[in-house]
Amino acid sequence: MNNKKLKVAIVGASGAVGQEFLRVLDEQDFPISELLLFGSSRSAGTSYTFRGKEIVVKELCHNDDFKDVDIAFTSAGAGTSREFAETITKHGAIMIDNSSAFRMDEDVPLVVPEVNGDDAFDTPRNIIANPNCTTIQMVVALKPLNDISPIKRVHVATYQAASGAGAAAMAELVEQYAQLGRGEEPTIEKFAYQLAYNVIPQVDVFTENGYTKEEMKMYNETKKIMHAPKLDVSATCVRVPVMRAHSEAIWLETEEPISLDTARKALENAEGVVVFDDPAAKKYPMPLDIANENPVYVGRLRKDITSPNGLSFWVVGDQIKKGAALNAVQIAQYMLAHGKQFGKNGN
């Protein structure tokens, strides 16, 4: 591995994903010579501790603050990413962007390292897109099965945690339970309806075809990441009163049948996957247990009784970690491990 230390920036440092970046970079022992934190005018001046050093958040501006930066992890929303992309990348920094701004741009790779890590080396705009959280955990589980026989069709129902809507949404869910416990009307600001004691079959806004934007992200992003333009994906995305790990029920159909034993072994040997599956002992992944974990967990693996070429299983992953910050850091780690030479700033 390249043992240079890199100058790294986090844009959106005060948000839920920005804070997770700080934890993940430290946990992964990422080689950093200097860390810069950026945020809005509201969060500028806030300080955070990283590896024993206090770092003050600077306001994100159109200037030369990124001149010596090797990698910028950005998680401040699509609008901010579009507005500041040129400012961030113009001096050579690689921008690994967590928003939806560039995911479907032909000249921006959309990367999950376990699936298509080499795509990260084709960066004409110095931008790499981090996929949607629900897509990330699904394709990590699909990849080892697709390697055995190409997947023709995927149906997925998601059970998405409050964390997908940010730190304020997580706080709102906690507050709703407290308010209801006191006999008060719950605060409803971050979701269309009360989430406590409820599920909401809408994540993001609806499009003309009746699917939400979140569901169409899974459709489009899966095709791009897996280099499978003919792969059909149909998703129903549901918000559930869980704090920070997403769950997915997946049904897939492959070109050739895959035996249960073959599928299980492939998943057990797959990078980034943990098989936790023993129905007789009531062992299966649950979001309460998977929060703060790095891998994608797979359980309830079985043949689909409606299709001879079908498999069905249950996937759980931490939305803020593997679904956001960890995947972005793993992209950078993959590039370093495979010989990427960043700018003059490493030492």
C-alpha cells in the first residue's frame, strides 16, 4: 500500500455523516498528515477533536482552501456539491461525494469497492460518487451471486432507519416517543407523518411513474455499479422507526439456478459480507444489533419458491457507516492499496 500521509478535507463536518467520517477515518487508521473541516456559516467556528487535536470548522467558500488537499470527503447535500465541485477539485483534489449530485453522470464513477473498485481510477472530473445507502448494502450482497450467474431481476423492499434523513430526524424520532409517553402531540417536521409507532411507505418524493426518487436511485445506480444495463430492479422503500441501520428484503432471479449451498458459500467468502443465518436458533440480522458495524449482514437465505432460478434473503447494514462514510473512506483506501499516487501533499 502507498504509505504516504494525505491532506484530507471533510465538507459538511457537523452533519451526521460528517461526524461519522471523523470516527471512521480514525478507526480505519487512515493516513492523514492534516485534516481540514468545512461547513456552512452556521457551523463555522465549531471545533471537533480528531486524534487529540482540536480542529475548527471553516466556512466553505469559493477560494483556494483546497489547494493542497489530496482527498475531500463531501456530505453537505447535492446543491452544495454542485456549487462547490469546481472549487474543491480545481487544484487536483479528488472529491468523494456522498450526495446524489453526480451519481448518474457518465464521466463520474459510482463506486462500491467490493463491487467495482477499479472504476474509481477513471475520474476525468476528479469526482467519485458515493452511491445511495440502500444501493450500497444491496450490491455488496448481490455481487458474489452475480459472479456465479448473472442476475436478471431484483425485487427489494427496504426498511429504512431515521438516520437516512439526518441527525435531526433521529432526534425527532426520540422526541416523538418521549412526547407520546407524556401524552403530548408529537413534533412532525422531518417526515411527512409521525414515525414513532408507525411505518411510512415513502422515502423521498414521488416521480411520474409512481416510484419515489429513492426507489429510482436503486434502479439506476445498481445498473451502473454492476455494469448491468439489462438488470431489472423494482424497489419499495419504507421508513421505519429504527435509529440507524437499514434493512432490506431481497428477491432475485439469476440466468441459471444457484443452489442454496453454493449461494451460502459465495456470500460467506465475499468481501464485506457476514452471513448470520440460523433460523432454527432464531439467528438473523436485526438493525438494533448491526448499528455501528462495518460489514453488510445477510440472513434468511432461501430458495424463492415462486422461481426455479430465484433466491430470497434479508440484508442489514449501518446506513451512516457502510451506507455513507465508511464506503467513501474504503474508496480512498482501495485507490491507495492499488497504487493511486495522490498529489505532492503526501509525505
